[in-house]
Amino acid sequence: VNVRGTWLMSRACHAALAASGRGAIVNLASDTALWGAPRLMAYVASKGAVISLTRALAREYGADGITVNAIAPGLVLVEATEYVPESRHRLYIEQRALQREQLPADVSGVALFALSDLARFVTGQLLPVNGGFVFN
């Protein structure tokens, strides 16, 4: 789903974005692809593929005025991460430059930037959003 869904959605949106003469795609990767989280091999590999796909799409879609970037959140405090052991949450907090839980708003702000006119000349980039857990 991570790679195929990203590719299919980008392909489905391409014609409309190209026709508008301006478009922006923001893909969702993960910082686990940057540090190789243990026991998550398939997930880490799929998010690494999303990063590579983002770069390839940026090259391909750039001629149509479409920017393509990816954000790589860390461990975000949401319902979907409730299964993650407390020890992993503590590890993230203790190893971040900004030592606190990561909230959904931390990610959405960067997504809004990447979709905005402020980022019109930013494409093919990975934007880690993890409070400095992993630097890029």
C-alpha cells in the first residue's frame, strides 16, 4: 500500500495538476527509512521506496510545473501508534533535539508549507519532521 498507493494516487492526479499549470504532491514517508528501525523491515523498505519514488516523480512531473516532495515524520502521538511500546516512545523523546512527544500539528504544518506557494521551487526533497531525531 505505501508504494503502490503513492504511485497510483500520483498518477491519477497528474493530468489535473498538469492542466492547472501548477501543482504540488506531498508523499508520506517515515524517518524509519533514514535510521533503519529494527523489526520493521517491510515497513522501512516501503517508506524508503516512497522516498525514491518521490525523487523520480519530481523529475518526471517538474516539466508540468508540479512539485513532488515527501515528509518523513517520526513517532507521532496518534491512535495508530498506541501499539508502540512505551520504551520506544521514551527513546524517541530522549534522542530528539526537541525532547517532547510529536503531535499531528507538527507534521501538518510542514505538509501545508510543501503544498503552498512558499515551496514553489522546492521539489524532490525529503523533509524530516521528527524534532531532530534524525538529521538529513
